[in-house]
Amino acid sequence: MSRGGRAAAASALALAVVVAIAVPAGSLAAAGPAGSPSARASDCRTYPRPGTSIAGRTPPTLAAEYAVLRHRQRRVDRLALGWLRPLPESGIVTDGVRFLARATYGRVYLVPAWHLLASPLAPPGCVTKARRQSERGLLPQLRSQYAHRALCLVIVFDQQESPTCGTAPGTVDALLYAPGSPGFGLVPDGVAYVTVHYVGGGPQRVRVRDNLWIVNDALAIKTPCGLAWLDSRGTVLRTVQSCSAGDTT
């Protein structure tokens, strides 16, 4: 959901991933109608919700792909729970949060979680009949999404945040941009540089630090359209996104 996306519009993107809400397989089928023994009050308090956090280690599949998640957490990495609760993730690993870099107008963090979850999804006995019917057709996709881990790349501004989230591992938040930062993104281990192309402009090579590349320029008015990952020798490892014909000069 992130490639070429606008990080400044990430709140809208988070709402758009409502189709990626997940629920453990069988949890909906196990609950009966409201008032039945299977719809006890405890069931209606324990179903997965976004913004929940846990202590402990980062999911191994994520730590294996991003070296920054294997580093010891520092004081600067810690993010208040108030910034984590709005994220479309469940089982957010507070010990796994990492500060990556400063953006022109904020700070960039990487937030790992055990599940992608954009909205609460309660057992049938805890919701109205209309809601049960509207969610029934989504169940196969919801269960599939719940099986994946999640990563959010979050810019924290003075009084708000701008998250972009997706399932991981895989290509996550590779090419984004925000006011004052006309290009940034997450890369896996092994990528030392990126080449970013802009609409109406030439390419720019950017060095990767802590699995992140970022261009900060408060005066720049330009939109990225293409991205390639390079190794330490400058060899192209992968063309992540290409500009359309006529985008570049």
C-alpha cells in the first residue's frame, strides 16, 4: 500500500486498509448468537483491536530482514503509547520501535507488530446482525492478512503523526514523500544506496542509513516517481518502481 504513496496523506491510507483487518481463523465461527454461552462478556473484551501493544521481542522474520530491528533499543527509540494507539496494527512491539532519522518537519520511526489490524473485529455475538452480515464476505481475506506481520513507517510531527503501514516481510513503504522531505523509504538489509527519480527532473543517489533513505529539502517542490535499490558497489539490485513515459526529462 506504500509504493509511491504520499506519507502526508497516510491517515487516509490507514482508513483504506480496512479491508486488511484481520481476525484469528475460527474466532468468528466459534462465537454464537448474543446471549449464548459462547458470547460471554469475556469474549467481547478479548478480541483483537488495533493500537494494542506488548513487550518482548520483534517478530523474528522482521528482525531477520532489517538490521535496525536487531540493534539494542535506545532512549531515543522510545515512542509514547499515545503515538502508537492510532496505528492500524495489533500486538505492537514497544521494545521493537526504532527511531530512524529526522525529517525536515518531524522524526521518522519504524514500528513493528505481530498483526496488521485497521479496525476492531469482534466475535458475532458482540456485534449487531447488520455488522455480522457486512463482514462475512471479508473473512477469507481477513484471515489471510492476520497471518502476516506488520510494519509502520511513522513521521511524528509536533502534534500529529503520519503513518504508512503494510504487511511484512516484503516491500514495505519503499517510496514515500512528505512536506519538506521529497522522498524517503524503507529498504531491507543489503541495500546501501538508492537512486530516486523525480517527475520532470533527473535521478538522485541517496545513501541508506539504518534501513532508511531520506531526502530532506524544505524548499523542494518535486514528486518522486521511480526508485532503484543499489548495493555498496552501485550495482542495481532491484528496480522497485519506474517512472511513466514523460515523467522525467
